Amino acid sequence: MASEPNATTHAGDGMVGAHGSMADHGDAHGHDDHAHAGAALGPLDLRAWGAGLLGILLGLAIALSLALAGGVLHF
């Protein structure tokens, strides 16, 4: 390694070769230094989202009823 710090290295990486080479730490550990493959998203769980939305609406209804009972809101 050169005596001056290499701008493309990361502190504590423990590189044994040039950045991006086969001797670099990324290939040795089985992962990419720069990016990882995108993870596929699963199907949309409509029941879970519906239950969450229902919970939010019920919470807002409770907050509204407490505000009306406490005299904060007047209709």
C-alpha cells in the first residue's frame, strides 16, 4: 500500500488488494462492495393494511368523541 491514504478505501476494511480487485475484502467475504442485489417485494397484504386503516379510523373516532366530551370541540 502507498504511504498516502487511498480515497477509495474505507476505514477498518482490512483490504488485502486494490479496491475492486479479486483480492479486495468484498469478494473475499461474498458480498459486493458497492451495492447489493435488489430484494423482491412480496405481495400486498390487503387484510393487514385494511386492519391498520381501520385501527387508525377507530382511534380518530375515539379522539373525536373525547374532544367533544371534554368540551374542546363544539358542534
